[in-house]
Amino acid sequence: MDLEPELTKNLTTRLARIEGQVRAIRTMIEEGRECREVITQLSAASTALDQVGFKLLSSGMQRCLQDPKKAGKEGFTMEEVEKLFLKLK
């Protein structure tokens, strides 16, 4: 996948933060923390992961719209963009 360096840095930073959240959630479960606290953190991690997906898809959509023929040759047609979008939500 050919991403802009700034986008790659942004996504990897977000994913590292999510990794930390998931480790903290595991610790919370191991410690027997209250269900509401765990669910709140799970929701936050899930939302953060969705945002990474949407940001990545947004980048792909921009490429697709800028040069539809090239994007189509790379297997990234508007139909594929729609399928990917629907997988995220």
C-alpha cells in the first residue's frame, strides 16, 4: 500500500495508542475491574480503531477520485470503496 508518509506516521501513532489501550483493558479484566469501566474503555478503543479505518479509506477514496482509471487498474474501484466502507460500520 502506497501511503503518504504523513498519513503513515499518523496511522501508526494512532495504532500504537490503541495497542496501549487494549493492553490496559486486558489488565483491567485480569484485575477484576468493574464492568462499566471495562466497557467504556472497550468502546473508546473500538472507536479509535474505526477512526484509523476511516482515515485509511478516506485516503483511498481521494486516490480513486483523483484518477479513477488508475485506481480501477489497482483494484480500487468505487464499488470496492463502497464495500470497504460498509465493512467499517
